Amino acid sequence: MTVAQRPDVTGIVLAAGAGTRAGVPKALLRHPSGEPWLQIAARVLRAGGCSRVVVVLGARAQEARLLAPSDAEVVVARRWQQGMSESLRAGFAAASGDAALVTLVDLPTLPASVVRRVLDGAGGLRRTVVHGQPAHPVYFSAGHWMPAASSLEADTGARRYLAAHDVTEIECGDLWDGVDYDLGN
């Protein structure tokens, strides 16, 4: 029996925002253990099966770059002030391989098991859901990068694109609580 090979997936960590609600860019935040959230996000994507990781920075990028793991590629969303859409465009532009798995820096409790479940799912568009609520990470096969990027506006991310296409929802509530530290859930 042959084991199916996982596609070549670029993990994308969106970490460009100013973090106005947090009072500091979330790319500069650390876990109580001292580990930067950027490193946690990159480690989880790698442990979950992403072959490479791209970290998208913006606000205070020079400082945040120092916290990024050495094995991640750092790109700066030049127009990061225009919202998540600009960060996502920068991430897609830097991605390579068969697919991209997009997550947010403010999910420091995201386990690698969620990443693995989403990567092992079916369909060219896959969205994590936690107890039926949309969450991250989100999977985009390479054929969706350009159409999704061209549909993006302001701070809505790819929400509308996903709603207009056949996105497969991958329930992960048994693996994770879905806490997004930007929202304070």
C-alpha cells in the first residue's frame, strides 16, 4: 500500500498589524515563557507539516524581524496599514509549492494537530472551524492564490472569497478552543 504524499505547503503567518487593541504589534508579543509568538506560530506550522514558513510583517517590522525564527522567510507588507488584505497579498506573493496554509500570529495556543488535520483534509479551499465558528488556519491551493488576492479588500481578509467558493470546513473543536487573542475570546 502506498501512502499518499502530502502536498508542498507554504505556511504563512500574518503578523503585520499595529495591534491597536493590544497596544503593541502582536508580532512583538511573547508567551509567558518568553518565546515570541512569531516563533510559536512558525514552529506549529512546521510541526503540522508545512514545508516552509513565510512571516508577513508590517508595523515595527525591523523590531519584529529580530523575533522571527531563522528558518522562516520574512516579508514586509509595504502597505500594511491598509489591513489584513495587504498582508495576505504579500504572503501569497511569497508562497511557493502546491498550497498555502494561512494563520495569524495571535493564535499562540494553536496546536500542530489542527494544522495536520487541515492539511490532511480534502478540497482546494479549507477553513478551520471550531464548534462551527470560522477560525484559522485556512488552506488555499496554489490555483486560488491569484484570484483570492485580487478579491481582497481592506481588513476583511479572504472571508468573501471563501464564502463565494466551495470551501471545505474542517471541524477542529475537539483539538482546540480557537482562542484568538486579538478578540479576547
